[in-house]
Amino acid sequence: MQSNDLAQLPLRRRIKARAERLFGAWGVFARGFIKHPVMVGSIVPSSDRTIAKMLAPVQWQDVKLFVEYGPGVGTFCRPVLDKLPRNATFIAIDTNPDFIRYLRKTIPDSRFIAVHGSAADVCEIIASHGFDHADYVLSGLPLSTLPGTVADDIAKATHSALKPGGAFLVYQFNTFTSQLIRPYFDRIDRGYEFWNVLPCHLFWGWKAAAADAPERTHH
């Protein structure tokens, strides 16, 4: 956007455009945290070490669909796209339209789809893009602070959305996720990354492979 174009915008949009120009991704991320603190886990994006450790179990060569909840300004998006096969798809879901607009503008990758919507609707969202299941779902949403039954709805929907043998990858600042996903996932691996602001807990919830899947009753 040129400066003369900027002058034609309403004041509020001019301020937003100047903020993005001055502060880039950090400014967009900080503004998202200030506007929607319940939906953004931290005002500081995840560290490179957290990203590497969180994604370590992914079998990239087999991935057809990778999904992320709460991508923010794309801290995980670029590392995922760097490893994603050429014929795979990456769907990022966020309730914040500022983040979705920023991602669409800054990630010109044909494999990448930014969706303005709720993680609880993941099954409908992936179906609308031609997929039955996701191979992996990544989330940094602050599950323990979400209102009502939203966190439980997300956990249940994620289990349904994942293929047998797929995994729910979650990074959080507390251990709430372990008890949240335990009723839905057949195995939960745990990790911890100190070199992050704040230090965070890592969880990998695995859905049983088809041959191993037990009968499960969700409440």
C-alpha cells in the first residue's frame, strides 16, 4: 500500500495499516493478544526450540492434511510448510480476523489455507475442503481459559477429525490439557520446553490406529 492510498482510508484503518507497517508480525500478534487475551495463549510467539520439539514426532512423508488451531501470525506455519510434502495441504483455523487477514497476505503458498472459524468446527471445515480426516492437528489455544464447554468440544471434535494413528499436538503453559484430552486419546506423550516465554508443557495425544482402536464412550 502506497502512502497516498493510505491517506484515503478511514482513520481506524490508517492506524491499523501503519501499525502493521511499523511493527510487522509482532505488532499484529500483540494487538491480537490485547483484543482477545482469552483466545491468544501468550503475547510472545513460541521459540524455535519449542517449535522443533513440538513437531519432532510428525512423519512428514505421510502427511496429506495438517491442521493448526490459533496460528496467530504464523510462528508455526512457516516451519510446517518447510517440511510439508508438495501435494499436502495445511489448514490454519483462527477466530481472529486480523490474524487470518495477515496470514493470507503474508503466506503465498498454494498448500496453505487460512480459515476464519472455530476449532470446534474442524470436522466441517476440513470436509468443506475435500478431506475426511487430518493427519495431525496442532494447537496453541489456551484451552484452560476458554469459556463453557468450548475446550471439551474442541478435544472431542479433534479426535473425530484425526485419522486413525494421527495425533493432536498441543503446547500450553499449564497441565490442564492432559486431563482434558485423556478421555478422547489413546496415548498421551508429554514434554517440556524451558527455553520459551513462558516455559511450556508439550502434549502429543495419539488416536489409536484402526486395528488397535477400542470401543470408546465420550461424555
